[in-house]
Amino acid sequence: MAVFHVKKTSLGEDPNTLVFKGKIVEGPISKGMTIEIPVTQEAVVTMKIYDVVLFEKQKDESKKVGLVVDFTELPDDMEVIMGLNIAEEDLNIVNQ
């Protein structure tokens, strides 16, 4: 299992995508892996990572990596995740 520290969550270039900007804390992370997003203490939403991007011009090392999640099939889930405003949080990444 890998761990990703989210510094900031923002909309992607496509209106159906979110980008979790941050840095890899542990393990390798690649496209197709699954990100676990805690919604409550008991509930976790799992989403496939659509892409992993590197922001080369980003001066802040803590926001150099972006995990892109595509919500085209689940627009309601995107609203829920945006409402959580995930920042300064470690998320587990699993290879499923």
C-alpha cells in the first residue's frame, strides 16, 4: 500500500475531474491504482486514479504531484468529495 499526502484538492482541466495535489509519502503510485477517500469514520469511497501528473513548474515541493480522478460516471460523488475539501490529509493508495 502507498500513502499520498494531499496538500490541496482542485478541479482538473476537464470539468469531471478532480486533482489531489501533494506528494508521495510512501510506495510507488501509478495510473490505475485505487485511492481511498474517507467520507466519514466508517465510510470510504474508492476511486481509480485516472492519471498521475507532475507539476514541474510548481515551486512548492509539497504540491508537485497530482493524482487525477475522473468522475464522469459518478458526478454526485464528485460533489461529495469536493464538499470534503480534502487538504493536509494522508490518503491510502491500493493496487486493486
